[in-house]
Amino acid sequence: MLIAQLTDPHILAEGRNYRGRVDTAAGLARAVAALRARRPRPDCVLLTGDCVDAGAAEEYANLRRVLAPLDVPVFPIPGNHDARGPFLAAFPDIARRVGDFPFVQYVVDEFPVRLVALDTLDEGKPGGVLCDRRLAWLEDVLARGGDKPTLIFLHHPPFATGIAAMDAMGLAAPEKLAAIVARHPNVEHVAAGHLHRAIETRFAGTIASCAPATAHQVALGLGEGAPFGFTLEPPGHRLFLWREGAGLVAHLATHAPFEGPYAWRDGTALAGS
């Protein structure tokens, strides 16, 4: 099984650019094209929040337009720039999975790896939260899931990264999530967004990571007083490869333009990627 993770596209209304500088729709379109060109194609795509920039209906309409060429299931969750009402209106299939639960949390159990979506949105605030109700839902889902390999995905990473300004708007009380995950060794990975960078760490007996954003990245400033802004470094996405007996392996890919692949022997162009 191959799972792709896209994150933080920050889509605006059609024709508008982020901060007047970044064409975020074009960035997401390049990511979509890269996934469509990949052989084999991913079985599904996780979209880990900040799907749009201001939670507006016209932004979600533009997001759906850019995602339309994907012919595999897309499983989105909200980030701090999203709004649950317009989000669920834009993704009625996800709304059906969520049902009457007041948060965008759901389970995808149709694949060899179980996918568990968590909603860390704290409406009107940049930081994230997992309240007792959301955590109890997760505890129940994991307890009923047996030993099936599981990937949890959420927007706010449950760990400090060293990028002080982003850590200040991180997930509140991540130790509560860690305590639940630690009780379930079948959790193969915890995949997050929010940081606009590729970051990995050990977490609660497993691995947690952030993926790079599909357009602009957060500047890599480590420590207090580091400059805080965004860059136009090459954008990217993650690929999670699951094979029976080998487990889950995370790869980092870029969808910025580059040459290749070429054959080692004679440098001729190879088909596919």
C-alpha cells in the first residue's frame, strides 16, 4: 500500500495569491500532477489541514477544483486556517464518515493500514487542542481496532520542533495523546502538518513527523529570536509505503521541477518515476 500526504496548501479564491506572492493553487496542482505521474500511484491521499487560508466557501470550491484530477480517495482534516462548517460542506463524503460527531474525526478501514483522522482545530485560535471528548474517541477507536497497523493523522504536531514561533501555536498538552498512543504499539506513525517543513522525531514508542507544504515553507529558524517568515524552498510531500513483514516506511519527495530519472548505464531517460 502507498499513502501520499499533502499538507498546508492554503488555497485562496481563484486568481488570488498568498500574501500577494505565492500561487498556492499552482503549488497544489504541481503536487497533484506529481502523484498522478507516479508509478505505482498512491492508493489514497491524506490532506493534513490548512486546506484553505480563511475557511471561506469560495476557497474550498477552488480547492476541490485543484484536487479534481486525483482519481484516488482523498482524506482531508481541518487545520487552524479551516472552518468546520464550510469544510464539511465541501467534502460530503467525509461528513458522512464523521456522522453526528462534532469534530472531524473518522476512521478509514478499507486498506491494509488503518487510517485514523484527528481534529485538532480550536476555532479562532492558531494553536491546536485535543479535548477529552476527542481523546476518548481515539482511545475507543484504537481499542476496537485490534492489532491492525494504524497511521494517525492530524494537523498540529504533538511535539516541539525548535521553531519557537510555530511551537508557540502547537498542540496543547501533547502528553495526553502520547499516553494513548503508547498503549497501542500497532500505531506505526503519527503524521502531521502545520509546520510547512519535513521534521521527524520519536514519539510515544512510534514515529511522528511533519510534511513539507505544497507551496511555501516556514523559514528554518531554530531557537529563540530566530527570524520568522516563509520561504520558497522546493515544496514537497510524503509517501508512506506499507509492505507486509517490512512495516511502514516514510519517504520524502519533492514536486518542484527537476530532471530525470536517467538510466545509470547510459544516462538515457527512463519512463515513469
